[in-house]
Amino acid sequence: MKILVFLPKAQDVFNEDGSLQTDEDQITWFDYFSRTFNRLIWWGEATKEHRSLVDPHNMIKDFKATPSGRNAP
């Protein structure tokens, strides 16, 4: 999921206050953010729909140990 909200070189594109650098194209970045948010919405809706069909708690047991328990063997 983390790849869905990826901002390549954000430190080079945005000012400290969150505004775009003066040499950046606002339309291009708005289009990029639109696609990013649409993907995030799609994944959220797909997850909600799948959850209504398959109970994830029966499929994947709840995590109740230390965080290191999630690590691969």
C-alpha cells in the first residue's frame, strides 16, 4: 500500500510551507495527485467490498504479540 502514495523527490518539488517550487508545473502535479488519490479510493473501496465477502479475522489470525512477530522467519 505504501507505493500508492509515493511523492518522488518531494523535498525538491515543494517548499517548506507545502507550496510548489516556482519552476514546477502545478497542472502536472495536480494530475499526479488526482491519479494517486483515485488509486487510494479504489483500493479502499475494493478492500471494503472484499471484507463484506470474506472475514479477514477468520482468514488471517489477529496479531497479538510483539511487533517482531510479524517479521518473516
